[in-house]
Amino acid sequence: MIFIQISTDISSALKIFETINERGIGLNPMDLLKNLLFTHVKTDEFKKLKEEWKKITKPLEEKKEKPLRFLRYFLMANYKTENNRNESIVREDEIYDWFINKKNAVLCNYNTKPFEFVRKIIKNVDSFTAFSTGKGNDGQDNLFMDNLRKLCGGGFSLHYVLLLAASAFPKLLFDHFVRQLESFLFYYIFTKTPTKILERNFSIWADELREITELTDMLEQKRKLNEFLKERFAKNMQEKKGELADDLKRYTLNSMQQYRTRYLLAKLTQYIDMAYKGLKNPGSLQEYMVLEIEHILPNTPEPDLRADFTIKNPGKEYDLYKTMLGNLTLLEKPINIVASNNFFQIKCAEYKKCKYYLTSSIAEITTVGNNSSINRINTKLSSYSNWDATMIENRQEKLINLISDIWKIEEIEV
């Protein structure tokens, strides 16, 4: 073994550190960025920088968030980004090259104000980790952020680019924006749109959102936000409307991850309950997310029930229809246990006991007065005396018709 010790000043040492990485040692852009910042602070400030850097890495580690993913979203949310492919996107393996570009170094201003730049990253880390746990831009639990988590799960995170860009909004505008973002993402996630399309758009849209957050006049902010929502969200959703309807016609329990099917049923059930009670502002979805997914046509039928369906529905596959959206509803666990795998007529007696109107209305429609909120929502529902393939298709169509009422873009009042 030959050991070579190199004595040099800190600037040269950090250059060696960077060079070693280029020759194959596994240092990532986060390590290299830290290294880069050390070259722009005084020797007696190293300890201070080290402590500040921990405020970036420690929260990400605690939340099990990927540092490079955060760093990529941070760049696209806070700066005009572009690559040699003429895209406003920065890939993980392009992050460090982006930072050391002379133009971008001036943009970030880490050369002359490294601590100010680090504090900006820390602020974004705080927002990023707060959003990932269902909190708003005020650090408090947020109903709409929680809905986003239920829709996106852990597999989709591109929307953090927009959330970080919009994080400087006043709470009223931020909450409104998040609610509209949920509707927009529903259309794109449930049509399984490739993320590369959203990625290109989100980086550009983040630039527009930052400009709106920098406006000092509240009325002008609202107007510009409404314009953004109309041009960026509403128009794109309108283009997706036919595709979404077509996909939902064929939607089954196996079409997407079960947590997203549960989210879909929860939103539908909550919407009907709100209409039934005459409420305008939704509460938490959690009450609905813990309900059991009930197969009206049983998931594990007795032989006589399967045979009955096959005889009465020639050419219709039982195992397909039992998973269709029109055959699914939410039900309290005790009622679900009693309903079990029985024939529809027996199950209906149990559905009537359900406190959620989307389910209880399957067995019986409730009529109150002449023009009550209950009667108005009844026009979008049906009760059934029997349950066959045609009825499942009918209910699937009715649920699809509710989609545009629930996931839609609304302007903020000016």
C-alpha cells in the first residue's frame, strides 16, 4: 500500500474533492453543492455553514425524502431553468452542472451571499417537508393538502414544483390554489398521462406562479391567479374531459392502485353527503377513507349467486362486473359484515342502515319537500330493485356524471 498525503489550502482541497468525483467516486450533487459553498465562505465560517447545512439534510432524512429530488424541485420552483435540450427541466445528473454555470451562479448569487442562498434552501426544505405531511404554507394541518396526499400517494411528487413556487402566497390564495391543483391532478392521474408532459409544463408554470406571488396588490394577485387557473388548469382539463370519461367507463377496482380507488369513492360519497345536507365546504376525507369498499355484486359469491348472474346476464363476465366502479360503494364495517355475500335484495336491507347517502340511496331514495337539497341531488342518483349487468353500467354512468361537479376549477372571488 502506498499512502500519499497532500497538504494544500482549502480552496485547492475542495477542487481536488470535485475532481475525484468526476473520476468515479460516488459523490452526489448535494455533496458537491455543499463543497461549492465552502469555497465561497471564510475559513472561520466553516462551522457555521456546516450547522446551517444540517438544517437542509436532517429534515429530509427524518422524512425519508430523497435529497436530489428535493434539490431538483427546488431549482425548478425558484429559478428559470433550462438545459441543452431547450427544456425548462433539470435532471438529477444535471443539478451540479446547472449550479456551476456562470449565468446560474449569478442567478443564485451564492458567490457573494452563500448564507443567504443556504437560508433560501432551508426555507424550501421546511415547506417541502410540511407539504409532504399534509400541512399548508402556514405550517398547520391543511385539509386540501391532505386531499392531495390521498390522491397522489407516495408515487407522484411533481406537484411539489408548483407548491414550492406558490408557497409565498397569502394563506387564502394558497389554499384556493391547492384545491384547484387537486382537481387538475385528478384529471391527469386518472388518465395516466405521462409525467414527462407535466414536468415540462410545471417548470414553466412555476415561473408564472412566482411572478404572481411577488405582486403586492391583493386584488391584482387574485386576478392573475384566476387567469393562471383558467389558462393552465381549466383549459388542459377541458382537453382531457373526453379521455377521462372514456377511461372511467372502463374503470374497475384493478384500474389503479386501491388507495386511489378509495380516494375516488370517498370524494364521490362526501360530495353526495354535502349535497344531501346542503353543505358547501367539505370536511376531512378521512372519515370516508376508513370505510370498507363493498362489492354490491359479491366479490366471493356462492355458486348459486354466480350461476344466477350468468343465466340472467348472458355474455357478461361475472368477474369483470364485480370489480366495475358501478358495483363498488363505501360501507361501514359492521354493516358490510352482515351484508356479506348475499343476494342483492337481502343486501338492500343493510344498505338502508348506512349513514352515507350514496350507499343508502342504492336501496331507497329519500324524498323531502319540494325543492330541498335532498331532492336536487336525487336527480343524479337512482335506487334499484334488482342488480344485474345493466344496473351496474347504469350506476357507473351516474357516478361518472358526478365527476365534473366535484373536480372542477373555480375562480377565487375578487
